[in-house]
Amino acid sequence: MEFVVKSAKATTLKTDILVLPVAEGGVLDNTAQEIDNLASGALKTALERGDLTGKVGQTLLLQGLAGLKAERVLLLGTGQDAERNVRQWRKIASALLGALKNLNGRDAVLALQDVRVSDLDSYASARQVVEILADGQYVFDRFKSSKAPARNLKKVTLLGGRDEQAQLKRAAQHGKAIANGMALTRDLGNLPPNVCNPVYLAEQAQALADEYKSLKVEILDEKKLAKLGAGSFLAVAQGSEQPPRLIVLQYNGGKKDERPYALVGKGITFDTGGISLKPGLNMDEMKYDMGGAASVFGTFRAILELQLPINVVGVLACAENMPSGGATRPGDIVTSLSGQTIEILNTDAEGRLVLCDALTYSERFKPRAVIDIATLTGACIVALGSNTSGLLGNDDELLQQLLQAGNQAYDRAWQLPLFDEYQEQLDSPFADIANIGGPKAGTITAACFLSRFTKNLSWAHLDIAGTAWISGGKDKGATGRPVPLLTQYLLDRAG
């Protein structure tokens, strides 16, 4: 879908669908009143009949209006001016998406420039609309015999004043890049695990590098990982016939000597739990346990499209966690890349075992900050549900930057404590650390484990177990989160 920004008057544009706002109480803005005058009062007539009252998300299609260049007019309820916030605005944009999907138009013009949102400027409000409309075109039907029909809507024009053109163009560019990144993340997550394994992800990284020459990729196989001493990472993979891969992405859009920002992604392409086997119900959804790695792919896709003036490194720890005669057992002790020994009490706490070696590996790039992203703990879903990602770390400034980025992108996170008292739950009588801390505060103790490997780093941890995918039912699928949050963080760093 193409997004275009213009400063033209809505009355002069020929389009299949002209979208006009109606505030609650049937209030038309200046543009809608001009259209109504040209259409001999047809809009007011419909409103006086009560066909639409202007409540948030209401839509009404008017056809055959004389005097207009637009073939059809879509009235869009925008609620009360005083109560219109970002959440309501997203509902309005989602309603617009639903209406446009049901229409057979090839293009649409959005005359929403005079609609004000209390906590968004013109850039942010336009970007939200672009992201929702672009992401709403996503379909995953690769394995269906009957494909979804092609969408006719190919072009959306955003109207705005001359003084807003630069902001709106930037919003359209950023919004579309983020939606494209989300689409890649969703594709990788939705693929079946017999297709999307660690080697496949390595191939996708190389394909991305072939598309964007500013991306450099390095792949470390099990022999290289063993030579490095990544014993914790390899312990997770040893039960599977699928070989592990550590995928390193390097984008150098900034100055040569600038330290990069690092994104470390958990890439467990299928998680049975290993010897500590998971229950069978909904185990198919454990293909989404590579959501952290997938979100790093998506974020790189967005920043590559935008060619941000910034240096970014991605380190993706990709493996499959399977039970077999060669699998790691509860009670095994392994030596991590950092040299610390780990007693594995539960093989289903495998994400932290691959992440700790990936975090240690990231140190060699001397990053300004490191953010790891992982579908790490069911406890995070208990604590925060599926709306908000968990956030922990050792650098308050970094944590605040991520919280702010999440709020701006409406891909929010919530900070949980990382007090020293929780560290005691990871004590082991036989090794430097145990890989689980018992039933209490599971999300926090998982982050405590990772913190043992980030003492030399400015580090934050995003637990996306509740936000990376929608579970069960006809809407089951990857969400593309937290690509908006991560991309916004990097946009902020790029200035």
C-alpha cells in the first residue's frame, strides 16, 4: 500500500473514497462542511436522520452525491473533542481499516487533518493511522490452498496543511517501515516449526543482507560455538537434530567509530520444554518462542528501510529445545561463555540459557546499550496480561528511554523491580547459579539470572511472553510486537 501526503483541498481531489470526520453530536469540521455544501446538504441530512451520531468508530458510506469528484464519501465517527486520546484514536483508525476493507475502492483520501488528539501531535496521530492501515493489510495464507483475495486498496492520501507536510511525510515513512518490520516478524513467527528452524533463520538473515547492502551477517554454527565455549547455549540445542545458530547482524548507518546499540533476541524455534516436558495443550504455540529473534529481524527491516544514521548490532540465539537421549537433564551443570557455571534444574527454562551466552557475546561490540527481547516467562503473562511487555534492567536511564519509546509508539512496557533480594532465589549448592528461582516472581528471577551476565553492560530486558502473539482461536498469530517500541527507541537515538 502506498501512502501519499498532500496539502490540496478535499473538494478538488478525485478519489474512490473520501473519508471525512464527524465528531460526536453530528458535528462537521470545516472540510466536511465544504463537502456538504457541494453535495447539497446530503451529509447533514444523513446526520439529522440519525444514521450516524459521531461516536468513536461509527462509519457511514454515502454514494452518488452530486457535485463531488469523490465517488463515495465515508463518514467516520471521531467522538468528543475533549475526550479524544490515543486509545480512542487507535479505535477510530481500526474502524476506518475495517470499513475500507469492506469497500472495493482502489484509493482513499483521508481528510482528517483537523481532528485533534489530546496526547498526540500531527506526526504521531498520522503515524498511528498509517501503521494500523498498513499492518491491517497483513495476511498469512502461505500454507492454504485457497489464497485470500488481493486487496484493491493500493493508495491512501493523507491531507494536511502546508506547514504539516514535512511531519506527515515523515509519519508516513516511519509508519510504513514499522508495519513492514512487523510483517516480517509476524511471518517468521507464524511459520510452522518444521520450516522455521535455526538454519532457516540464518538463511533469512542472509536474504535480508542480500536485499540491503548496508547489512553485514555472520553465522556461527555449533562448531564455532563450541570453540568459543558457549556451553550454556549448546546445552539447550543438544537434544535436537536441528543444529543451533548464533546469527549476528551488523548495520552501520552511523559514523565508523560510533559504538552501536545491540539487540539480543531469543530464537527458540520450538520449545517442547526438553526433558522437563510441557503439557500437550497448546504446545503448537511454542513455535512462537522465537518471537524475540523475530522482533529483532523486524526492527532491522524497519531501520534498513529508513536507513537510520545509527549503528546497530543484532545477536540472535537460535536453537530448538527437544527431548531425546542426548538432551540436557535436570541436574546437569554447564559452563557458560562468561565462564560462570550453571546448574540446570529445569530444562524448560532454556531461554535464559541461550540468552546469557548471546549477551556475553554482545560485549565484543562495545555497545552503548544492550536490549534483550524474549518470550521468557509465563509469569509475565500472569503479572501483566497480553497488553504490556515486562521491562527490567540495570540502567535507569535506558529503562526510562524504553518506557518513553513504548508510550510514544503505543507498544507499551512496564518496569518490574530487580532488587538484590531476588538474586538469592538463584543460589545453587553445586554451581555458580541455578537456572530457576522457584515459583515466586518468575519474571524477576529470570531477569536476575540474565543480570549475572550483564555486569559490564548498560542492559535492559523485555519479556514479551504476553505480547508477541495472540493465543488460541481464529485470531491466533504473531502480533509483530515489540517492533514499534524498538524502532521508536532507535529513532530517538538517531535524533
